[in-house]
Amino acid sequence: MVGGTLHGGGAGSLRGCRVSVERLWGADDAGIVASPEVIEFGKVAVGDTVTREFAVRNESRSRARVYAASHPDGLELVPPFVELERGDRARLQLVFSPTRPMDLSGSILLGDAPPLHVEGLGVDPAIEVTERVDFGVVGPR
């Protein structure tokens, strides 16, 4: 298996998350290329969801599988894996759904490809709206 680690620093970061590339046939390194190289989520309120799409391309001479071996709370790879024949391309999504305030800064390494940087913040909602209905003075009938 050719693999990489999704990592970052600080509390609530992506430390220990893995995105891996597994060769299914052949003996050469899986040449997976990802684009864009930076995925920015910006500020995402706790409870909301933001999806960003990126492309992967298999430039190796062998079939490869790209998948997230594990993921931190709030971040998900969709679909969970993709198999690519040599020369194939696929579009994947990273979905960020923070369940608490957090710093989402790190890199996804896909085999020998340049790192795919991930940046964003899970933040408390700026305004919490609760619906209020005023029925006025209500008397007995």
C-alpha cells in the first residue's frame, strides 16, 4: 500500500487521519494527482455543512484505490473510496460538518502526489434564532 496521512496541528485538528492509495495491480508507485491543491472551507457554523469538490487522476501504470482509512469528527470523504484504472479521473468531495468549534488545518497526502491542503474553522453560530409567537392577551371562552 502507498499511503499518506491527513494531519495538522492544534486542538481539534486533523491529526491522525489517513487518506490512502492502494495499488491493486502492478509494481510501480501509484501516481495519484489531486487538484486543486488547497481546499478552503472558511468559517462553518457548528451544525452546518460545507462541501468542497476536488479531482484525482491516476497517472501510474497500475490500477489504484483512493480511500480515507479514517477521518476526524466533522470531516468526511465522499465517496468513501474510488478505484481508478491507469489514466482515469474521478471527482471526490470533502464534507466538513463541525460538531464543535475547531481548527481544520492540515494536509491530505495521496501517495506520492503533492499534498492537498485543507483549511477551515468550525465556529459557534453568530446568532441563534428561536421562533417566538406572541398571542397577545388570551382570555377564556
